[in-house]
Amino acid sequence: MRHIIAAPRERVFAAWTTPEEIQHWFGPATCRVQSAQLDLRVGGEYCFDVFSQKIGETQIRGAYKEIVAPEHLVYTWQCGCGSDPAVEESLVTIDFIDLGSSTEVRLRHELLSNEDVRQDHQHGWLGTFEKLEKYLARPQTI
């Protein structure tokens, strides 16, 4: 997936990697991040407590595999109960391409188990991009 965000790359990367900011924009319109914790280092983990109208309360969690600030992230992705061995793990790769005052976000979410899961995640990522774009368009307060 590719999406252009009208904000500089450093700003988009910061929004993607700051827990307080993630709570304002992550997920589609039917989703709300209740808390976000992350350890932004290779091997560090993240965990988002999420409420979704579709599935109720859940967690999204994983570990960072690659970090090149502010241009590249790779992390694992699990949605569901954190210790449930049946929860599948997938992989998210994001490139933040500098376009001056804008950023192209290239996202690849792979290792999803079937077409229904891929469709659900595509819908989720599209909504996430929309919310991120609106969030970053708001005037920043100091």
C-alpha cells in the first residue's frame, strides 16, 4: 500500500513511533487505541490495547526487527490475546519516503493467513492512513 501524507518525513515517523500520538490516530474509524506502549529499538516490543466496534477489546503487539529513523521500520504483528499460541504472527514493513513537505508511506503487511484476513487488514490500514492524515493536518500546539 502507498499513501501520501502532507507532513515532513520526520513528523510522520514521530507520529508512528510515539505512544501518546499513536493513541490519537492509529486504526480505522471504528477502532480506538486505549493505551500504547513501545520500546523503539531492535528487539524492543510494542503493545496497543485497542477497542474495536467489530471485535471488542483486543491487543496488537509485536517486536521491532529493523529501525532506520526516520525512513524504515519492520516489526512483527499479532492481533489478539498476547499469550495465545494460536494467534498468528505476520510482518509489517514501512518505508517513509521524503517528498519535502510531504511523505510517501509505503506499507507491506505480509504472512497473513488467508484472503479474508488480508481484506480485513487492508481495510484497517486504509482507515489508519486516513486518521493519520487528519491527525497530522491539525495545528500543533506547544
